[in-house]
Amino acid sequence: MFKVGESVVLNNSSQNKVMKIQAYNDEFIRAYWSKKEYSFAHESNFRHATPEEIAAGHRIDCEILDYPEDYTSPNCKKYDERVK
């Protein structure tokens, strides 16, 4: 699923930087966002960064991007909200 050198972000964390995987072993990932700063966690805490996130340098949560027609980030979970 993950490979050394790939760009990833943490799913739910205050640390939202795009990181590069430096080590992946026994379901654990160590990924750096600077020369001395890294995150180490189980693979379930990471996901692959999108091209938009890589360009921005950080995780893009459910935000409206600057696209025509109020394009919503593909990272947003959409729920069917019906008012009764």
C-alpha cells in the first residue's frame, strides 16, 4: 500500500504537512516534513497525499478550493442532508 519516497499526510492531526515516507516496516511509517521533524505512526493514521495537497504543501481538509462552481475538495465526506 505505501512505499518509501511517497507523499503522505496524517488523517486527523494538528500536524497537517505533506511528508515523504522515509521508512515503512511492520505496518509503521516514519515520514519527514523537514530534515529533523517527522511523524511515526501506524499506517492506518496516514493516507496518500493528493496532487493538490502536494502542491500546497499541506493536508486539504473539507475546504472550498478556488475552482469554478464552488468545487469542493475530494477529501470532503459528503452526506445526504434532508430536511423533513
